[in-house]
Amino acid sequence: GLESVGFAISLPVTGALVYRPSTMNSEIQVLDNLCKMLYESVDNANRLQAERALAELATSPECLQRCTLLLQSGTVPYAQLVASNTLLKLLTSKTGVNLQQRLELCTYLLNYLGERSSSLPPFVISSLCQLFARLTKLGWLDFDVETKSFPFREPVNSIARLAEESVDRGLLAVQLLALLVSDMNTMAGVDSISKQRKIALSFRDCHLLDIFKLSTSMLEKVIGASVDQTQLQLVNGLLQLSLNCLTFDFIGSLSDESGDDNVTVQVPTIWRIEFSAFTDGGVISMFFRLYNVLPMELSGKVLQNIVQLSSLRRTLFSSNERQAYLAEIVKGVKAVMERPDKLRQQESFHEFCRVVSRLKSNYQLCELMKVEEYAEMMALLADFTIHSLRAYEFSVNSTYYLLSFGKGWYHRCPM
């Protein structure tokens, strides 16, 4: 049951998702074979035949039951993947799924993941977590008049609590939250911009800060602790979760912010009020410490978080706070260059160059010059830039950020 996996939800099950034994064996054999044929057959004609047959599944009146059957009794991992992908399509198809069925499916998924995640391959878990995220997003505004509640919102707090229970449960909970935050930030599955904006801003106001605080408090515990391979997976998930929070479309602009020009992270004012570590430098300082203690393969993701934290809107700070915050960034950047071993990895090097470029785009030269370690950082940066230009393995796209760092500084600050 839900209680056994730590989700404090109670939703009725009407039997719509239950398959009868008399039909199960023959159905599952056919569906299993089609899934296996689709992903394993070397014969193009067979694969095409399987693809067509499974495509018809999405338009079948029994789609929901058959997909649940595949999840429940499929004998090949591809069966669960096909079921998950088909259900994702069903949610926005003309056939659709009614409210009660969506609630039952949401409950079923959480139970299923809680009971079986340890035996499922990562690609299946990821697909099922994505399905849960989409179900939650599409039902976010659904209000139950009888219970006077928003039933699709209820699991979020339960999942957040589960994250801190154990490494295994935590890994699943963090993945669910990371994909939920990510999906809330896209138009996928939503038929209008106004509805997407309403959903995203409601999610931002209800949960986003708490989820970000959860990710940072759990990451804080990593510093000074010995981390095994399983815990590294959890840390990787937490870094992705915090990054998804920091790259959220806070103001509902729905603009493409994939470029690096004039990117500002528009964090709501409430974040500085309710989470002082965000603006007093505590959070960004922690990420620089994480960079020092975590293995090289996680360095790039740590630096991606630092890029966002270096880009917080100026109006979030008072002038004194902004100066102190800048000092933390300069201190961190200087420390990275003093121990440059991890920057040999292309991704880490690229993200570090982006951090440097954000110093220029988000701060003024006169502010930078007031920082005590400014001169030392600039000397290190000059050497680092020259060395990087000589290193053929580093991308021109990355070194561009270093070269553009000094360009145009002086006209921005009165002498």
C-alpha cells in the first residue's frame, strides 16, 4: 500500500486498473512479444510491424488497462517502457483519461515505483517518474469539491519527506521531484500558454522553495561525509534537482533562456525572506565546497548550479549584500583556479568559463575592484586564459567566455 512506501495519500481504487486473470496470460504474451520485437529484432519489417501494433494500443479503448497489465506482469524491461510511453501519449490524446482514472493511475505508479524500483533498470524508472510528473502537472489545477482539496498536489510533500528517509528511497524521491520540477517548467502536454503559466506559477508559490531548500540541506550533509557509489547517485540526483529549481521560469516568461546573453535568474523576493542563506552567500559558498570534495564526474553539474547562483537578479540584494555575495563568488572562482585539476574535464572547464562570464554580465567593474581578492583572482585568470588558449582540447566556445570577460568593462564604470 501507499503507507508502506511512505506516501501519505489515500485514493479510492474502483477496479478500472485491475485486469482479470482469465484474459491476462494471453494478452501479456502478445504484448510482451511485441515489445521485445520492437527493441530487439534485427529485422526491420518485424520492428515496423511491432511499432504499428503498439501504436494502435494508444488509441484502443482498453489502452489504460493493457498498459497497466504490461507494467504489472510484463516479463521484459521494454514492456514497462512501452507502457509508460503509451500512457504519456494517452494523457493528451483525444481518447484521454478521466479524472478518477488519472488519480488511480497516479496512486498505482507511486505504489509500483515504491515496491519495484530496486529491480527496475534506470531507463524504466526515469520513464515512470516522467509519467508521474506529467500526471501531476495536468491535474495540478483540478479541485475536488467533496474533499475541498487539490488531490494531485498531495503527493508532493509526502515525496519530499521520503527523500530523507534512506539512500534508496531518497534516490527515487529525488528523481520524482527533479522530473516534476522540470516538467512543470515546460509546455509539454498543456494546450495553452495561459494554462501553463498558471500551473507553473502555482507550483512555484506552493512548493519550489521548499524543494530547493530540501536539495541544499541534503547536499550540505555530503560535505565532510564519506560517500559510496550509491550515495553518489543520490548526490547527482540532488545536484540535478537544485539545478532544475534554479533554472525554473520564475516569472512565467516562457522565453528561451538557453543562451548566455543577459541571463538573469529572476528568483522571487520571498526566497530571500524565507531563506536567508540564499542571499547571505551561504548557499553559493556550499556549492564551491561541494566542488572541492566531490569527484570529478560531478564537477560539471556543481558548476552549472554555481552559474545560476552567480546570476541572481541584482534587485534581490541590498548594495552591501550584493558586495558580500560577489566576494563569495570571487573567493570561490579563485579557489577553483588554484586547484585546476578538475578543469581538465571538458564539461567542468566549459561551466567554469560560464561562471567567469557571469561575473561580467551581472556585476560592475567598480564592484569587482572593491573585493579584497580581486587582484589575485585577475592574475590567476590571466594565466588560466593563456594556458586554456594553448590547450587544443578545449572548445573555442568555452574559451570565448574567458576572452570576452575583460571586453567592454571600462565603459561600464565611471573612472
